[in-house]
Amino acid sequence: IVDKEPMGLHGEIEETLALMKERGTTLILGLRDVMDSPEKLKEEWAKKQMLEKIEQYYDEIWVYGTPGFYDPLTGLDASDTLRSRTNFTGFLKRHVPISQVPVSLPFTNPYILVTTGGGGDGESMIDWVLSAYEHDKNLPYPALLVLGPFMPVETRERFKRRGEVLAGVHVLEFDNRMESLMAGAVGVVAMGGYNTFCEILSFDKRAIIVPRTSPREEQLIRACRAEDLGLVGVMRPEDAKDADAMATALRELPMRPLPSAARIPHLMEGFDVIGESVEKHMAGRARPKLTVIKGQA
């Protein structure tokens, strides 16, 4: 199973794929619901002859989403053969690990979780949320800001100083118990990467997505599609200087419909479908072994 990058980040696994294909190994490409805009992906993959190589090497394509949400091959010149090998699994449901120690927080009231994911490009969103709490001191719910491990140190320190003087804000640099933090929140503000989006759906959390728009449009496409289906609300990054708009959105967030109210069938069945597919491929093999080759996360 190869994750996201069909030939590896720099084409480094093509030789390995050829060898495994020659030995009769079942090769599967796993793709997120959205990769990028059709125009950008078509241009990028055409230069690498990627569609031809996927058809040459891969027996199946697993899309970790549903066909009614988005098709990552939209706008590409994928052959009928390639399309016939494409299976939609549903999104990947997350759980709070049984062994996970609960997070100790300074809040007695429900809180809004604000998460950037890795944090490398989350500065604008964090600044926008902090500006909203500076603008409106009477927002009904406190905010827990998780900056992410890849946010620059100077930026983290600046945000921590701003948060220290706001009674309704608590800033964490990072916590590896995001499932617990998500489960305990009354609502979520996030950038809308795939993993965070799965967590929002898994824990059925009302959410505002502030998507990244460059260098890839993956988050923007996912957020807009989710908004169209009634799963989340979206705030456009170009409005990030409007503190009042974010304050209004934060005030209204707990009153939004839950994602489950959209009643989208088979939305979170990804792991079950994958498990059934793996069992099918392993059936009858003398020494079953699953090889996982991870591309860029």
C-alpha cells in the first residue's frame, strides 16, 4: 500500500514497485479525498506521466473518502481501466485511545479548540482567532489554542504572550492527545487538513474551517465541498483581518448543526472497508504479509 505519492516523493520507489509487480505482489495506491485542484494536479502529473505509471503498476486505488464528497481524479484524463480499479472506502474514523491520559485544562466551562495541525502555516488563523478575543471580551466560550510543533519559535512566543493577557484564552505549543482535546470541545476552528477533518467528523464536532489556499488548494476544495454538504462552516483566509467577523462566527459556532445532521451515508466506514479488502487479498495466501510504503504525510 503506497500512501499519496504514487512513485514516492521524488520517484524513488518506482524501481521497487516494478520488482514487486514482477513477483506478483498486489499493489494498492491510497489517495486522500482531495489532492489538489484538477488544473494543478493535471499539469503536475502530466509532466511525470503519472496516470500511465499508476495504471502500469497498481492493481487498485483506494480513495479515503466517498464518491459523493469528492473524486480526486476529477478533471484528469484517467482511463476506464484506471477508473474501474478505483474504490472509495469512506473517511477514516478516529477514536480516543483507551490508554490515553485525560488532558488537564484550566477551563471549567466547555471550550472551543483551535488547531493548526502541524502549525507550519497556521499563523494567520491563530492571529485571527486571537484578534477576535481581543476585539470581543464577552465571547461565551474560552478558546484552547494548539499552535503545532512546526510553527516557528518566535511566532509561538508572540502568540503565547498575547494569550496570557486574555482571560478566555489558553495556549498550548503542542499536545499529542489531540483526540481527547477534540472530544472535549464544544466546537473546533481548524485549517482543514485531511487528518483534522476526519477528527471533526469522527467526534461529530461543529467546526469552522479556515483553509490554506496555497501552494495547494486541497484544503480549500475540501472545506468548500464540506460546507456545501452542511458538514462545516468556512471562513475565507482573505477576510482574516476582520476580527468582528471571526468573533461573530465563534459566538455562533455552538449553535451550528452537528455534522451528523447532514446524514451522509457510509461517510465514516473507511477502516471497515479497508479491513474487508485486506482480508479478501490475503485469503488463501500461505504466508500473508502486508507491505506499507509511506509517502509524504
